[in-house]
Amino acid sequence: MEKFRKVLEDPQKYAEAWQKKTGGKVMGYTCPYLPEELPYAAGILPVRMLAQYAPDDSSERYLPTGACPPSRNIMLHLMKGHYDYLAGMGCGEGCQWLRHTYSSWEAHGNTPYMHHVYVPIYPQGHGASDLLRGEMEVFKKSLEKWTGKTITNKALDEAIEVYNINRRLLRQLYELRRADNPAVLGSEAMDIVLASQVMDKAEHNLLLEKFLAKLPAWGAAPANGSSRVRLMLIGSETYDTRLEKLIESLGGNVVVDELCNGSSYFWNEVVPQKDRLMAITLRCLDKYHCAIKDNRYRRRTARIQYLAEDYNVHGAIVEMQRYCVPNGFDNPFVTDALKERQVPFHFIELQDTTFPSADLEMRLEAFIDMIRPTVATLAAAKA
């Protein structure tokens, strides 16, 4: 855990050390819809831009006041020169605020290489796979021109395998959280998932394999007792584990999440086929989508219900980054799905400048205390 946390404390330091060690280029990206296997096959390290709070004195010059806090925070750090170590920047079409952030970055930043990959708004729509397959081809040729290297089928196969192994290992980590007495806390699991988004996946795989191998020997820590309230975290993407740690300090534990930077990031694998770009395309279109890509087919609510039952959650936290339009629109459907399964839930709005607040802590504590008697009753009945 210490290694994962150390990387997250300073992703730039890790990226610069990786660049010095390998001689490769580092490429940032804002949204997990960017097909990471392509730059990885070209010897490039894809690094997720994780918002890190800092006093905001300049982002309003480049993004509207109503932009979500993470997008403004990323723009703030760009203009302060904190992303000068990046040789490239990519964008997979996701929400409008991160798309605006990319456009503003392109207009005002000084990153040498920029590329936008359009991902269809209706992933299951007619012609979506052909459209995105074409985008993959354009991206591949663009990377080859930038690096001067040909991305071979062998390199793509190796990248796909490394990423699939990582997804498999993260699934194993999440499986451990289904236990009555999980051997890993929600904050620890999310630290590992976030670290995977800024580390070389091959190195992350080795660390995660060692971590998983040691867990059975450690057993469940006393702090992870079954008396904790089992919660599910749903909503906008998050960039750190402050919320999970706050919940843990109040006697809860996030045993599963439905977040695009969490379970939705790694849940499904690339199914290999002769056309490697189509294989990556189909994985992207078939992944569990965020609110903005799911607004026509409504697969998201069924998945939330399934995860709530499969992980035996006692309640759910529905969180939303302030001004997150897609999740704001989708939340009524999410809460209806939770009501249908009789899962208690509490809605919170996140704003970096006021987190954690005494008000939020008090509300979460009250919600957890409200559920606790039910947890005790269920434990007694099971005993």
C-alpha cells in the first residue's frame, strides 16, 4: 500500500522517473474513454490527470464559472506549469466539461502533441463500432507520426495482455470486498485503482500480485470488522480517497463503487481478435458507461442494483461533483433504482473548496448511524 500511495502523492515524480528509466514519452489524458492500449503499444506512458486541490486564482480565465471543480482544477495546474513534464495530451470524448478542458488546454497550453478521440454518444448505436474503429486507426497513425515508431500487431497484443492482466487483478481485489469481513478497506482499494491510472501497468501488475498474495496471510484487520456499515459509492468520478476515509472514520466501509474512475474503469477486458483495433473498440463500447454515455439504453441502473445485491450493501452514497450535468440528470433514475431494491441512500454534492466540511461529516455520520441498527439485526439473525 505504501508504494501505491507514494505514487499517488506525486504522479509527476513517478512519470519523470519512468521517463528517465525508459526514455519513453509521457502522455496525459482526462477521461478513461481514451484507448490507453494504443499509446502503451507505442512505448508511451498514459497518465490520468487526477485533480489535486489548490487555491484557484486563474481557472476562470479559461473555463466557465459553472465548470465542474475537477476540470477547473486540472486547468489551474496546467496554467501554473505543473503539467510541463507531459510530452502529449489525449482526450477520449466523455463529459462536456473535460472536453472543454481539453479544448482550452489545446488553445492555451504548450504541450507538443494533442489528440482527441471521438467516442460515440450512443455506444450501442448503429454504426458506432465502425465509427470508433476509424477513430482508432486515425489515433494509431497520429501516434506513429509523433513517435516515429510503427505500432505493430505484436506490440498491440502485448499491450492488450498487460492491460487485461491488470483488469483481472483489480477484479480479484474487488472480489475480496464481497466478504463479510473484507481484508481490504474501500480507501485502500481505490488507492490501488487510482495508482493503476498513473503507473506503468506492467509495474502495477507486479505490485498488485504481491499485494494480493499477502492478503490471505494478513487476514482481516480489526478495523475492517463486520460491524462496519457496508456502503456503495455511486456517481461522479473522484480523484482521491478523502471521501472513503471520512466514511471509514465514521464506522462505514465502501465495499463497492460504481464510478468511472473505479469499477467501471477496469471491469471488462479486451477480447482478442485478428483486428486488434476492433477488439479495443468493442471493449470501449461494451464497458460499463458513465451517465453521459448511458442516457439512452439505461444499463447503468441495472448494474447498480446488481452490485448492491452482490456486495450485500446496507446503503449507498450517491455523490455528485458540483455542476456535473450528466450525473445531475441521471440521479433520479439512480435513486429510483435504489428505492426499487429498498437500499437506503444519501445524496451529497462535492466541492473541493469545502471538502471535507463539518456539515458533510455530520450528515454522513447521521446516515451511517441510521443504518447501523439494521446491520446489527442482520448480523444477529445470521449468527
